[in-house]
Amino acid sequence: MIEITIDNKTVEANEGETVLQAALRNGIEIPHFCYHPCLSIAGNCRVCLVKVDGRPKLMPACNQTVAPNMVVETEAPEVQSARAAVMQFIMLNHPGDCGICDKAGECRVQEYQFKYGMAEPISIEPKHHKKKFNYLSERIVLDNERCILCSRCVRFTREVSKSAQLGIVERGSHSYVARLDAQPFDDPYSDNVLGICPTGALLSREFMYKSRVWYLEPVRSVCTRCARGCSVNVWRRKKHWYVRSLGEEKNITAYRISPLENPEINGRWICNTGFDLHKFMARPRAMAPMMAGNTVTVDEASAEANRLLAGATNPAIILSAHASNEELQAFKEKLSPRVQVYTREDYCPAEGEVVEDDLLIRADKNPNSYSVHAMFGQKAFSAAAGHDVVIVWGDQVDYTSLGNAKIIHLTSYAPEQETRADVLLPISTTFERSGTFCNFEGKTNRFEQVFDKPKLVQHASDLFGRL
Amino acid sequence: MSCLEEKFDQLRSVYPAEMNSSLVLPLLHLMLKEKGHLTESDAVFIAQYLDVPPMQVKEALTWYTMLYRQPVGKHVIKICRNIGCSLMGAERLIEYLERKLGIKEGETTADGRFTLLAVECLASCGTAPAMQIDDTYHEQLNESKIDQILKELS
């Protein structure tokens, strides 16, 4: 531990740490664009300049290692004027088109310009123009005019995702972020650059013009696309901004997914499949109970399920690895003594999907296999065991593998093939309930409810109480 | 490309092993001499040869103006337009060359003999105005001197 003074306040810094890191850890704000805690130090934006006693010039806080008894000033007049000058420089060719920019409202350039910049540009030169719609991939559009060349995205692809697909080409005021002409930016972690971009240069093509960000709020959730169980934010419309007439579906739309920092599980990143979680969740739902293909009421369906179970001589259940720990517990308490328990993987890797890698992606494409196996072991269903009633819990069921048994199907999504289920009971998705999953390492991660469940859909844990 | 790769191997043998990135520029220069101008696919070729990210080679290729990315004429005239030479009348000389060759700065004559490029400092401010034709410096230029130099070039 080293003691240093920042703005007349004595703070403790770790040896080898930079002034910026020590300041941020102690709640002292120093503006920064190019510095990112997970990336190497570039020191190119210069907005973090601070005054260090005994140094002839202002020093970039991001690249200044702390030393014993160092005295730092972050609000000295010369620091303030340097900041304003740096903002002038950064804004020199920035179009300032916040009004039509998706990043407005969560943009560092906007924030710092407002806070530290001058009201008027002092340059009389016309702005330098660059290409505005640069499609890096199917997912990402790059606006070179808005880019401030902080190189965060470039360093991300080199240091974190290791694809090294982005670079800065040309030089001087002509330089811009680019990929190879011959290869799209198809890094499986590419969308993380949207979050680390400090301005509106890199934008999601899917989210483009869908909503202003200040209408939205994040809700803590867990990605269900693999056994890593990354923490994510699901962005929903704020209640205050609910649409009350046309377009009410906007109120129950998950607009986008962003990574939620969780040092234990996923750090600050998620994969592109995680960024698509809201699209995965928006598939056609099973919205009403069905019996032999006909829509019925919840009571009728429950009664029929109970009748089937009561008359069964050898009932079984196939558990869902998408069930939360709480649901599995409810099942264990209420139903498990009466049925033979089997497990399965609801989802297997899709064609073309990254199966597993060294960073985050796991081969098991289900969020809670760990708890299922810990509580009930691992045993695949076999039709040869002669079960007469089978409860299938989860999506993606191949009914033919179940033999001639009567089927009670608990599913969130409309079955892809024509359903042969005798009773189909719709259940809530992870967006419609709160709970916990245990990831492949056994780490528990909590997800909150994002939306209310549709009326005829039930929580699986409630359902077990009725059966 | 096999002949080129032999030359690459030769150059590589004089560099320490595991220093592939240091070979990016020498290989780009070597390839430029062979091909006249370089494209992205050449950068990718070098990257694959050296096992470095293609973007790293493309960055180097686009950063240096002496690495041509368009076909150039037999002789490349690089005339300085930076402050020292400008004070000594470089702007007039650039105009003179444009008139004489019938092309604009950055263009190549129809017969493919000359490409005219205005460049930044050639580090010859003491003998301004200066220009570089291929690998030769020509200093303390004036219009008649330029006439003479161009006449002597084949």
C-alpha cells in the first residue's frame, strides 16, 4: 500500500497501480475515454490529464504509476483548461449529431463535452468527413465520423477476443477504424465493442433507431444460452414511459441485452449469442393450455393432468435444465416421490454455433444442468422402461422418443413440431420470474423478473403444487 | 508466389526468430519492388507468411505513403510541399510539374512514365526546394533544373 494525495485527500493505492485506477477506486472521478480496466493502456485520448506535483507538464492519469507521497490535483485550473482543450480537439471532427445518434444518453463524449467542454467550437475549419455507414458485419455498423479513435474496440479484439479483426488504418486525421475488406467482423464476441465504445461510432444494427435509451431501464438477469450463465442486463421500457395506446407490445419487449459486470462468472463480457438472448426469448410462445390440440382453460388442463397422473401406474418426468433452483426444489418437495425422474439437455449446440471456447462459451447449452445433476443425478429417458404417463418439462421435445406414453408437456414456447401432448401447460420464461441458476462451476447467479407473465401461463413451481 | 517466398525466407533468415512483427515492413518493401503496388490481399499474404494478424499488416500498409496502393508510373516524382520547401517556392514548382506533365498531383501520365506525388518533409530543408525521383534526391530546384532532370530520365 502506498499513500498518495489526490485533491487534498489522502488515499491508499496499490503498488504498481496507476493514478486513474487509484482515483476511481476511491470514488474520485477523472474523465477517461481510452482507458478501460480490462484492456491495455493506450494513453491516446489525453482527457485524463492531471497535475502531479514536481512534474513540469500535466500527466495522463491512466499511464502514471503511483509513487509514495505523490500529490495529484484533478481540478486545478490548468487541468480544467487542458480538459476543455482536449475536448475541443476530440470534438474537432465529431459531427455532434446526438439528436439522431443511438448512443445519446449513454455516451461518454456527450457527457464529458457537457461537463468539461466549451460551449462553442473555436475551430473555423470545416469538419473532416468520413464514411458514415460502414457495415462491419451483419450485426454492427461503424460511423467513422463519430469515432474518436480511442482504440478500445481494436484492443478488445486483440487482447480479449483474440480475433484481431479490427485495426486503425491510414494516418492523421484520415485514420479510421476498419476491418479487412475481404472479411466481415465475425468475431463471436464482436458485440462487446458496442458497450466499450465511448461514443456512437459502433452501433448495433438490430437496436438501431428502436428506442432512445432514456426510455429504457436495465434489469438484472442471467443468460440461458449456455452453462456459463453470464450475468446480463435486459433492457425494458420504463413504466413511466409505457405506451398506453397503439404499440402496447413495446411495453413487454426486451429491447436489447448488455453484459452485466460479474467478476466471478463473466467479467465484463458476454458472447454474441448472449447479446441475442432477447431474440431467443421472443420466439412464438405457448400461450394457452391445450388438450389434444384444443385450447382449454387452466382448470380443465390441470384437472386432466391430475387425472392422468392419478391413474398412472408408472409415471415419469423428464426435467428441464432451464428450470431454476427454486423450481427444482418445488418439484422435489411436491412431486418427485411419485414419479421416476429423468434428465436431458433441452438445447444442444445449433449448426454453425461456437460449441466451446477458452473465454466464455460452454458446450452445454443449458443454464442449470449443474443443479439438475446435483439434485437428481443424470439419467436419460428410455421408452423401454414402460412408463404410461410422462411429464416433459421444457422446450424442444422429440415426442417420438417417448413411445406410447400419455404426455403432459410443460413448455414456455410453442412446440416446433405438431404437438402430440395429451395436456400442454404453458409455463413462464426466465424473463417472467425471478430465481437462481447454478452455472457449470456451481456458482449461483440470480435473475430478476423483467415482465409479467401472460395470463394463461403458469409458473412451473405453482403448477407442481396443483398436480 | 513461390519465388517471392524464397526471397522472404532469405530475409527472414537474417532476423532473430520469434520477431515476426519486425519483418512486416521489410517484406512490404520487398513485395512492393516485385509488384509495383500493394493491395489488401498482399497484406494478408504477408500476414499468413509471418503468422501475424492481417489487420496489423494492413495498418502498416495504409500508414506509409511510400507503400503504393495504386499502380504507379515508371518513375515516381515525390515533391515536397512542406513548409521549408513551400517558402522556397515549392507550390509554384508543383504547378509547373503539373503543367509540364499534363497531370494533377497524385496522377500518372498517360504513357505511364511519371507519377507525380506531393509529399511532406523529405528532410532536405537546408537545400529546399527538394524532390525525390525514385531513390534519388534532387535539391535546390528551379524550373530549368526540373526540365533538365526529366529530360535525362529515360
